[in-house]
Amino acid sequence: MESLRRAAQSTWENIWIGMFVENEFLIKTVGTVAVGLVCFLLANFIFLLIDLTGCPSWIYKYKIQEDKNFPVEKKRALDVFKTALFNLVVVNLLFMVMSYPLLNWYGTFRCTGPLPSFVELVVHFTVFRILEEFGNYYGHRILHMPQFYKYHKKHHEWTAPIGMVAVYCGPIEHFFGNILPVSAGPFIMKSHLFVAWLWELLVLTSVTIEHSGYHIPFLFSPEGHDFHHKTFTSWYGTMAFLDVLHGTDKPFSDSVQGRRQFVSCSLVPVKESVPGEICNKHL
């Protein structure tokens, strides 16, 4: 078994080296941007079809805010798509190109050497997640301060978000609120580029679900962030512990949506298994 594992890892390493190492600048910059863009578009493809057409109709029962954006206005969706495309291509590419010398000097996003083991992946992802939560929570709190809210206001135009709203924001917020918290972990841990790409894939998929507006069985619950968009307050993070520490979990934790904040393992919609009226006003 061990020999098979080593042989498989060696095969993947040879493929990686043959495809990427000779074009290090392009693969670290354009490659990283392309991976993020393709992942985001694929993650949003199905959600966008549902949001635009209202089909299949059966998924409506999993919608959190039943009376909002079903179907979504095409003009609004197009505006979100344009902004998301600008952030994911232009802003991300500028960041990668400008940070390339720093990445090489520090030795992170390396393309050579052995690919990480499963244990290394788990360790790195754990560090990434914790650092992202700290950056996301405190950055989000700052953006809600009166003197900085002008940079965050665009994102909150959607009180009932759809998946693409995850990166619907101005370039300043995208840089400080999205890029820096997500890239801090791979940079500090001097992660292999392959690990950084896996992390990018995971983050973009999770934020799409978080903004989707649907509490779908077997996917993690987006109730917290949906509540935040609807009320403009409470639940600034995603892992809860910093919200609980600072008391910003309330009033979400006291709401019916707070009781629905769990992964549903049943096809029965959570609004039926945990009945109650959701909050429909700014707090």
C-alpha cells in the first residue's frame, strides 16, 4: 500500500513539474487568477441558472428569503457579474503581479519540490481557516464602522444575496476584505502553489454557498450570513467563535435563523423542521 501511495504521488509530481515549473511567473500570476475565475464561475453556474429562471421550482422550498430574488432581475445579475469579473481578473491579477517579487523572496507559492502529504494539507488548511476568520471578522467589523462603511455599502445593496454577490464589492474592499484574509495563510505557511490553489477553490466555493440564499441539504448553512445581509448587523464572521467572543452573535443567535444554523441531513427544508418567522427588517 505504501509503495502504491509513493508511486501515485511521484506520478502527480512529475505531471506537475512538466506542466508548470518552466513557466513559473505565468503560473503563479495568470494561473492563480485563472484557477480562481474558473472555480467561481463553475460554483455559480447552477445557482445563477436557478436565480435567473426560477427553475427547477422544487428548489424554492430551500430558499431562505422566499419573497426575494426568485427569479432575480437580469439587469441586477449582469451588474453583479461585471463587478465580480473585474475583481477576479483585474484586481486579483494586479495583486499577484505586484506581490510576485515578495512571494519569491519569502519562498511561498513554490512550484518545485514534493507535493504536500495529506497531513500537511490538514495542518495548512487549519492554519489558513483560523487566519482567514480573524482577518474576515475584524476586517468586516471595521468596514461596518461609519467612517469605512462607504467601501462596504456596495456589497450590502443585496439584502437577499445570490452566489455571485460574494465578490460584489469595490476594489478596495475586495483587496482588504477578500484577498488579504484568504492569502495570509498560504503566504505565512510558505505553502506549495498546489495547496494555495486547493485553498482558493475551497474558499470560492464556500463563499458562493454562503451568499447563495439557499439552505440546501448536506451543504453548510448560509443562514448566518443571509441574516447579516438582511439586517446589516450581527454575524460578521463564519466560524462563530469570534462573534460569540465579542457578543456579535446576537441577535442572530436569538432568532429562528440562528436555530437553523446547522448542516441539514434531511430533504425536509429547515424552515419546516424548525418553523418560525424570520426577521425581515434592518436592526
